[in-house]
Amino acid sequence: MTMTTRTGDMDEGLKWLSELVEGKTLKAQAEAITADEPTVVVSAGAGTGKTWTLAWRFLWAVATGRARAGEILTLTFTDKAATEMADRIRALMTTVMSMASGHRSIELRLKAALEELDDGYISTIHSFASRVIKESGLSLDLDPSSRVVSSPEEDLFWNQMVDVLDRLDGRWIGTNLSGETRKTALAILEDRLTRIILATYSPASVISFARGLMDISSSRGDGPQTLWDWAENLEDRHEEVRLEVLKVAHHRWTEIYEVWFGPMGIFAALDLDSNGTQLADRLRGLKDRWKVFKEDMDLPAFLSDLSECIKNARGKLADSIALMLPERSVKAHRDGIKDQSFLWDLSLTGWSRKELELTSGLLRIAGLCWYCWEGRKSGRGLIAFDDMILRAGEVLEREKSYSNRFKEIMVDEFQDTNGLQDRLIRSMSDGKMLFLVGDLKQSIYRFRHADLSLFGGYIQEVRKGGGRYVSLDVSFRTRDELIHRINDLFSKVWKDGLGRSLPHRYEKLCPPVDQDWHKARQEVSVPPLELLLTYPEKKTSAEEKRNIAMELLSNRLSSLVGEATVWDKSEGKTGPLRWRDIAILVPSRAIFPAIQRVLGGRGIPLHFEKNTSYYARTEVQDSVALLKYLSDPDDMLSLAGFLSSPLSAIPLRDAQDLVFKGAGLGERLALGYPGLWKKLERWRITGRVKGASAVMEELVADGSILERFAEWKRSGVAANLRRTVDLLREYESTVGSGLSGASGWLADAMKRKAKEEEAGSVGPDEDVVKVMTIHGSKGLEFPLVVLAGCDGRSRGFPQALLPSIHLGAALSDDESLSRKVHRFLDDEEEEEERERLFYVGCTRARDSLILVGTGEPADGSWLKTAMDHGFMEWAATDLTGGPSAGGEPASVERGAVIGGPAKPGGLDRLSPSSWALFRHCPHGWRLRFRQAVDLSWEAGDGSEPGGADLGTLTHWLLARWDFSVEGKRGVEKLLSWDRSLLPPDLRPLWAQEDVRSSVKSWLTDLAEGPDGGMYRELLREGRLEREVPFRVPLADGPLLVGAVDLMWEDCGKVFIRDYKTTGTDSDVHRLYDDQLRLYGLAVHLGMEAESVDMALCLLREGGKELSVDLAPFQSWGDLEEAVRADALSAASGPWSRSVDLCDSCPFRRVCRGY
């Protein structure tokens, strides 16, 4: 009877729980939560609630009696994720338990689960492995007191190995190894080939190579013997790689042949018989030689022949061919063929004897180093991270009872798993329920040797009937417009699958249309997608390009903050955009300095997440100088460095007086600053007795040192000094407390620019912009995301030796093929991951995504990918020839954000200068905006200095001027600026005295006139806005884009002024008038201003104003219709020449050449 009651209670409880799951989750989530197949694989797209689903899955297993909390192994990717998962599970079980009062069995199970949750298994895989080892007792040949090896211990060992190889120290090897391993290692050390390798590449390079290859191999579960075996079988392994590479290459070669000789190929479309050019003659010969395709055709010979045939191809025939090529360029087509000509050598001659011998020798040396490292760890009771997983696997193999304690295994972020980790999970999964969650599209940890084919294999396995596959595709993160645009882009990028080895289709994200808050969530004013593009001169350096792009970004963000609205998830409503709502994501940290220099210099609050420049920080270098001097009293250079730093508390000028007076620095310090001298002597004793960390602790305890740093730097300085204490403690606890050793270790790390993360983090309520890499942003989300530096494509720093998962070693020798073959094999995987990184960056955005870069991005860059797949058609675009890249830091003036993105139709965007030129002459517009011909007008008779750049320089100065002659930012102040403060392209002009004289005259006349006084007063009152950006959508027309020079409101009227440097008699004024009319239309529509006062401000004539009205248009509506019609005509043509205006056209000399 009791059993019947319990069964009935459980049936009712299960029904109640099922209804609860269905009511609290989406259909796909509920399917994943309640699935009872042995293996369940969940593909969880960005923002689709995977943590929520995992928490419910855990609760379901407990509440249904399938497993207790301690019988569920839950593995996460990071410690933070493990903590969040445990908290989410605890909160969910607490909530559901409070609702289950009528279902006693469920309530009791949840209560028991909550009591044992703290002792449960919710952790990273490394933490789990560590726990297995500690709980294994003596079943492992490992000291129970073993610990994880510290960074100082690892660094010191590998520095020692560099010295061992440099000296070919057989005695050291013999002491540290034994048995057959010792015998083989000594033979390797005595081998003539080892000497050749060390002389060719240097011991330090060989050690760096060995460490890299060990890292790759250990992630696959291999050991040092694997490398020695590889060396023994190298020729067979290399031949397997050669055949695989040639198989791929042959397919590509055949595709090129089909481009030329296929039924729809180039030769089928060309009429070469009637063409008498040399190129046609060469092509006829090529066609005759290769027109019959054979299976055993010598395709490398064909490609070589083709390459010579189309070399330097020009003219109409070459242009016609280009249109039929995938690259749309004969030169690019030939370059692509030539770039892979090394494969012809691989096909004909194979690997050289030299590179086989060098590779074999390197594998043997790497194995030797690895054995020595294993000996060091074993002798001192140390284990590395990959050792944990390997050793835990040994425990689980021997003690099945340990893995049998689990009934369910849940793994999060499975796409980032490597082979060794997968082996551990598989070793425990027999007879258990396996629940894997991940997203192939978000696998970005290739540098950690993540193998996403593992997750792909599980997906294919369960789809074939080996379990259940569930796709979570409803994103709760991103607004609808942005979701659709991301889907549109990546469904094209991945139209043939996610990669060559991953034929899985792209699974689109869907908006949560059934949620109550969904409609309100769309009511944000920030544009969903924007491109900020710059067009600097070709000779502009990479650093200057970044500065230009960052200044454009600075202006844009400043115009959005406080003005645009975003969705506040915590409040469930829209709110104004704050700095803390913004994240700037970058592909690499190389862009950090430009962001700090430009945005930080303009007062935008920034926090750099996980910056690895710890050893480059001045406070760290000053600390090292202090410790080096304390360990060596004769090191006057280190003492001078410390005294010149804020840590010494000596004013810099006084410190320089001390330092530069010659010998006897210590004596002068003792006489001039006896208190500091005594402190240093006390610290020296403290360091020798207690260690360097005690010195730094005392230094950090003195809170007054932070007052010597700029306020915005203090938190970072304090955090980095505390990090120094922690690093020294780690050194002292694992290596020793010697002051000399600790200071030397830090100095060595600083010298070799070791990567160490800076300390410090910010709370969620601090109003700062977060700056981080894409990898650092994984798992995070922000209302507005900026992808900066997305126009480049970095390959990292070249190395003489590269560890290769395919070939063992990739040599940089010009005669070897291994580096080129390695890149051939690696490029495809690298390109696929670059696409995934772009996807991860895009899907961090909730409301708005901004892409920043040059309008001519590198091939393979994110921006080029976006352009090639039509992403620009959806975006509001800000174009610039390059705003200031330098200059005196100025407070950012926040212009009003007017309107949002345009609707498609005709041109997708239209600027005042573009519209004015089209109205003037459609033919000229086509030359400028379709054919990129530089149309520069000849204003006046050419007697004025500066040319066309004079106007650019004047506008740059006007944006920073306070409309006074001698004020803080008056004419005299501006003209006294050093040329280095100007953008690079304006610096030569600034050096011309006659240019400066003209500018001074114009600005002085304007300042002393009535309008200058009015502008000055408006600026003082905060009513005058300058360089006001606008983006106004025209109904069924283009997006109107541009920036108004001056704007203010008064008595219900909006006043706009446009600076001009030409005179009143200039032929170009009719274009200026139309430009100003479009400015007026944008203000009328964007600000709903019925009355707009428009005028040109002629700087040559003391700021004289020329009013502009709507005529010949009768009304704003009339003007709007004209703009809409012109946008359609400009997109489709015809582009007729305005012949009647040719003689007076300001472009006449340039245009007549076309």
C-alpha cells in the first residue's frame, strides 16, 4: 500500500515537474532537459540560455530520482563558470523546492541535493582531475604531497636547459636521466647533427621549439617517447603528409583547369581568332597544348605554362578575362597560382634530405628536453596541468569504482575540448548518461589545441541514431534587427558548412517573439549596425591609421553616450547609453596602445581587461629596479632608475640632479635624503632575511605612494604592485627566498617581455568602457560592441622554428618545403577560426554593433569578409578621409545623434557633397563616386597657398578654436602648436609660413567681427555645437549622412553654418548651396525643425555670411522628393554630362581627361 502511494505520488510529481519545465523553458530547452537517451548533444547558440538549460537538466536528474547531486559530474571551461553554474543550480533547486510542497518525494530529493551540493562535482576538468588524484590514495606512483609546478620553477628549468644545450653538458644530462633513456639522450647530445642544429638555430630557439611541440603533443596525450618514435619513422610520416597535401592540391589544380577549359570556362567564352594581340597569341598556344584533359595530366606543368602565359597581361582582353575569374583580376589569379608553386616541387621532387635530417634531429632534441622536464617534475613532486588529466585518467583506468560513483556527466563548452580531455571523459562515460553542450560556431581556442572535430563527431554520431541532438536557437540576448543581419552575413559565409572538416550547416538564431518583454525590448534608438571607415593616404603608417580610426570612433561614441538608448536587462526597460554599456573588442592586443592614446587622451574612461603587458608597466619596472639595487648595492643604474620613479617620493628634477652629477650617487643620496637612504638599507636587510616579497609588502602598505600617480592610474598601479607581491611569494614558496634570485627572475622576465596579465578589474557599476580581446569576451555580452582593428589580418611574429602538428617542425630555411606546407595545411584551419572569432565578436552585442577600420581592408580580414558578403548594405556608414590622429587632448563635444539607419532603396546612403555633385553633373558624380577619380577643383587663380588641403587644415583648427584671438584656445595658442600635434597629412602644410599667415588672418578677422563674438558667447553658454554628426533616414530613400560645422538653436529656430575657404566669386558656390540645403533637410527631418536658418561662412572675407534658402525648391517636401529621386537615378543611371556647365565647372581640367 505504501509503495502504491509512493508510486502514485511520484507519478503526480513527475507530471507536475514536467508541466513546470514546459512552463519555465522553451520547447527545445525542455526537450534537452528531459531527454533520456544515453547521449544527448546540445548545440547552444549565443545567448540561448545554455546555463539555464544545464541547471534545469541537473535539477531534473535529481528530482526524478535518476541521480543524487553527488552522482552528477558537471564540467565547465572556467572556474568562474563553475561558480556561476553551482549558484544557478542552488538557486533553481531552492525555488522549485519551495513550489513542490504538495509533492513530497521531489521536495525531499531537492532538499538532500542542496545539502550535498557543496561537496558535489561541479568544476573545471583540471580541478576535477586534481581531486581525482588527491582522492586516489597511493594508487598512483606519485607523491601525495605533489603540487602544480609554479611559473618561476618552470622558467628557471627552461633557462637551465638553454644553458645545458649551449654547453652540450652531458654530465648534467647523465645526472638527471637514467637507464636506456639516459643512454639515448647522451647519444643525441653527442650527435654531430645536434651541433649543426644548435649552431643554425641557437639553443634558445631550439628550447622554444621544444616547449611548443611538447605543449601540442601533451594535449593529445602523447609523451617524450612519441617524439623519438616520430623521428625514427619520419620519412613514412612525411610521405603520408605529402600524399594528403597533393590530394588537396590536385583538386584545386583541377578547379583552375576547369576555369579555363571547362564548358563554361574562359576559352569557351573568348573569341581569340579575331584578336591579334600578343596575349591572344600566347593564349591560343596554351589552348592548343592543354585542350585535352587526361587523368594523368601533368597539372603542375600546365599551371607553370599558364602562369607564364598571363604574366603582365593588360588591355581589353585581360579585362574581359578578369571578369570571368573568381578573383576578378588576372594578376591576383596568377599570384594565387605562383604562391602555391612550392607544391609543384613537392609533387616532383618531394622532401629534401636536408630537411628530413634537420626535422629528425629536432624531434630527438625535443624528446630529450621533455624527458629532462619529466625527470625534474618527478624528482621534486611536481605536476603540470596536462599531467593532471593524464594522471587522473590512469586512476580512472585502474579504479573503475571511482568513475562508477557517477550516473550522469554534463559538460559545458564542449567545443573547446582537446583530445586528452575527451579521452578522460570517454573513459568514464560507459553506462552513464552523457550530456554535452557547446556551439561549433564559437570554438576559438585553437591556440590551446581545442579540437572542435570532437564535438562535430558527437553531433554526427547522435544524428545517426546514437542519441538525441537538440539545437537551442532562440537568442534572448540580441535585438531582432541585429540578429537578422548577423544571420544574413554568416549564412553566406558558411553556406557550404562551417569548414572543410565540418560540413554542419549554419544554424540561424531566432528572436524570442513569445516573451512578454520582446516588443518593448526593440524600442531602442541606438543604430543596430554601423561601419566607421577611414581612407587615409597610402603612405600612412599602421600606427597612424589606428590613430585615425580611433579618433573617428571617439567622436562617434561621444555622440551616442547619454543620447542614444539601449535595453537595460536588469530594469526590463530602455535607458540612456552609458560608458559601462560599451565594450571594444579587438583581434589582438596590438591595438590597445592606440585605444589608450586616443580615447583615453580624450577623457573617455577605459579599462583594459586581461592586458598581458604587466612587465611593461612603469611601476613594475621601477619595482624591479628597487629590488635589483637592494640585492646589489653597486648597481647604480638600478638605483638611478628607482630614484627617478614616483616610488622614491623624490621630485623628478631633484632625482635627475642627483643622478647626473657623476660618481658617488649613493653618498649624495645619503647626504641629501638620509631618511630614504636609511629606508633602503632597512629594506636591504628585510629582503635578505624575509625575502623580496616582504620589501614590496612594506612598499605597498605605504598608501601615500599612490598620490604620486595620476588619479586615473592609481587603481591599476596599486593592483600591479600587489601582483608583484604575489609573484614574489610564489617564487619564494617554490624556489627560495633569496633576494638576488627573486630580483633576477623578475628582471629576466621583464627583459624577455614575458606575457603576464596586468592585475585589477572593475565592478559592473563602474562607468568605464571595457577593452578586451575576442577571447576575453567569451561568455560576456554588452549593449554596444565595437569591433576595432577588424581591417587587418595578423599572422603573429615569425619564428625560425615552428612546432608543427603535421610535420613535427616547420623550418624557415628557403630550401625547405616544410614551412610552406605547414602554412598550406594550417591556413585553412586558421581562416575557419578567424571566421568563428568574427562571429563570437558580433554575437557579444545586445543592441548595437560598430565595425571600425579602413575602407580598404586586408584580404581575409573581418571587414573584408563583411564587405564581400553584403554586410555594408545593412549598415549606417561614417566615412572620413582621416580625422586628427594627434593633437592636444580636447574634451569631446557630443553632437546630437539624429535618426537611425536607412531603409534600402536606390543609394543606401547619401552625403551633402555627393548629392550636390550629382545635381551639378551626373557624369562628374559617376567619375568621383563610382570610378574613384580624384576630382579636385581649382579654386581662384592659384595665388593662395595651401591648395585643396588648406580647407582641411582650417576645418581641423576651427573644431578646436574658442573663437578668440588670445584666449586659452585662441588664434595665437593654436598657431603656437607644434606640428607633431596635427594629423600627419597636414604637418607639411603647417610648416609653410604663408599658410599659417593666411589662417591667422582669417581667424583673427572672424574673431574680431560681430559673428565671432556671437559664436564665442554661444560656446561659453554651452549652446554651440560643432562637427555635429547626423544619420537621418529618408522615407523610402537613402540614409542622409554627414556632419554640420556649426549648429545652435534660438527661439524655436535651428541655425546651421558651413565654413568655406573660397571667395564669393568662386564657380563652386552653386555646389556649396546644394550641400547646405541637404544639411538643412537632415536637420529638418532629424530634429523636426520647421525653421532652419542656413548660411555659408566665408573665412576669406572675415566670416561674411551668405544666406542660402530653399529655392528653387518650394518646400522641405519638395526638396525631399528631389533627393529621393536623385538617389534612385544615381544608383541606376544614366549619368549624363552637364555640357552647358563645362566651361565654368570647377572640375573642368580633371574631368575632360575622362
